[in-house]
Amino acid sequence: MKGKVSLNSITSIIELNFKFYRLIGLAPFELTATRVRLSKPLCCVIGGFVTLYWTTMVSSVATSNHGNDRISRISNYFQLFSNAIMLTAILLSPTLKLRNFAELTRALRKLEQELSKHAIVCDYHVMARWNVGVIGATLVLLLLTTGFDCYVTVWRGSIRFDYWLITIIPQFVNVLAVTQALLLLLYINGRFRTLNRLLQDEQHPVGGFKRFEHSHHIRSGSTRIPTKKLGLHIIEVHGCTLNDGSEKGFLPLPTLLYHYNDLFEICKLIDRYFGLLFLLTFTLIFIVTTIQLYYSYTILYWFTGENGFTIWSLLVCLNTIAVNFGVLVTIVLLCEMISNKTKQASDLVADMHLRGSRHMSSEEVIKQTMPFQALNKMFKFSAMGFFQIDCNMLCGMIGAITTYLVIYIQFYILYADEVKKSNFVSRSEV
């Protein structure tokens, strides 16, 4: 069949993913075995959609008056325009990053070719099933949360459908774009885990090899080498280590370090390609979560079942907060896992500098690792260099959200007191 993708390389997996992302406009590329080029018709469609979105948003904001007080209205408009800027950047930035995407695809293809030469292979069918499962689960979750939001705000509430649509599209597109980055980060995390285990075998040959020897029968020659699944879509091949004192199937330390260097370069390319997405995502999560928490407080403050303040309104706010918090924690924890894997590799190399490896003295190890300066430090993903993505950033964002929420509440208490006083005066005059 013409449209069927043969799952025999990392390029085919990327092509499978980008068939879906082309459909929603997040990957306006045409990926072939030899080159990557920009799809001009799809770019025109994306540009037209962005123009239509801005036109619809401005007209909806001009003809709508949502918000029960001045602070809520200003916050609502600020949230709408921030979402519009994020949506525009997410949809248009891939057209400006064709070279970065081509370099990333080329680097992934090169890494898999080098690893396959040393019998470190990947079950691409399992990898494809995981990718489809992650994307499918994300779509189902988004459809459920979006359907619930539509039911409460449009069906049960008084918000127009066009106004609701322009508020929900940016969040929908953003979560799908983040999923695209998470799939690549999962792959990188698995590859680091595999190379770290091989480096541990080089550092501690006796204990590590004996465990494998008793649990797996390794046969040399032309027969197939048994494999063991490590998790997700990574396959460990035990023929990469020493086999009964023979050098056959041994992965030399310099070759292993070259693979590490390739992985570090891929991490830099991912950081460069998705840096803007991470920056916009974290910024909008900060803005939207703070505003939604403020809305939750106002609902609880006037919780009488009147004026639209019901339990359904509170659930809509909590629904949005839960989605944003889930995206935030997933990105941070996955980036932190990869950073810890790079730190583990750096610690293993530093230990071999002191004690030597299986086949080399400490002096020889130092000479071999001297060109690979990336292994001397831990890699950290960043949001275009503005801040590093780690648990410290997560704690800092939670603290900042709490601080601004307190400021919001203080201003709202002043407003609420004025409203109560005016209502009291009006009832007294009557």
C-alpha cells in the first residue's frame, strides 16, 4: 500500500508520528528518506487559520462581556490574548525551524545506524505501539476534558460557542505539541539508560556479567543473540559485553563514548527546536493557573448557587488547572530524568578516571575521554536559555503562582467589601 510506513528505522517512526502532526498543522514538513522540505500549501493553510483565529477572537471579545468584576474581566482578556500569542507561535515556529528539524532527524538516523552496527537494536514495532498509545491516550484525555468544559460553559452556561471555542483551541493544540516533544524525550531517556548499563558493565565487569550469564544463554556464531526488554521500547543486547573471555561482541569504551556524545548533541538539538514551545508552555501555565485559581476563589467566596456561581463552575476551573499541572509535571520530571541519566554517565566516567575500566588503566581512560567534554557535566534542558527545566523551576513556579494568587485575593477582597457596602447602603435607603 502506498501510504503504509515500514517500521524499520527511527526515521520511519518519526514519519509515522509526523503524519498525525501534519494533520493538525504542527509539522508542516514533507519527510523522505533523503531530505526534509517545507510543505508550502500546508503553511498557507496554517497562516490562514491563524489569521481567522485572531479575527474571530477580536470580534468575540469586542461583542462579549464575560466576568463579574473588573479584575475578572481584565484577567480574562489577558488570558485570551496570551493564549492567542502562544497558539500563533506554536503553529508558525515550525516553518522557521526547518533546518533544526532536519538536523535532528539526521542525528537520530545516524545514532541508530551506529548503534545497530554494534547489535544495540530497537524493536521499532513496540516503539510505534507506544507512540500510538501515548498520542491516543492524550487525545482521549483532551476530548473528555474539552467535552466536559463545553457541557458546563456552553450547554449549561451562558457563554457563546464561538467564544468558548477560541478559549479552548490554544490549550488543545499546546498539549498535542508538548506530546510531540515528550515522545522524543522518552526515546532519549531510554537510550541513555541503555548506554549507562553498558558503561556500568565496563566499570564493573565481573558482577554485571555473571548476572547476565546465569540468566541468559549467549551463543556466538551466526545464531541469533537473545535480547531482554528494559522497558518502554529499549532492547538490551548482552552480546555487547564480554563473552566468556572472548573479545567478540565487545563494545570498546571509545565507541561507547562516541554514542554518548551523539546523544548529547541530540539533546542540544531538541532543546533548540522545542525551546520556544517549553517557554510558551510554562509561561501560559503560570498565567492560566493563577487566573483559574483566582476564579475558583471568587466562586467559593460567592458560592450561593446564584449569578452563575455553582459547583459546575468550580469543576471547570479545577479541570483546567489539572490539565495544566499534569503537563507541567510531566515535562519537568522527564527532563529531570534525562538530566539524572547524564549525571550518572558523568559519575561513571569520573570513577573510571580514578580506578580504570575493564581493559584500560586510569591514565588510558583519561586520554580516551579527554575529547568528550560533554561527559564532564550534567545536561540541563532549558526554555530558550531563560531558565532551566528541573524540579527547582517547578518549586519556583508553584511559589510564584501562590504569591500572585495572594495579591489577586487581596485586591478582590477590597472590591468585595465595596460591593457589600454599596448593597447595604441601597437596602438602607429603601
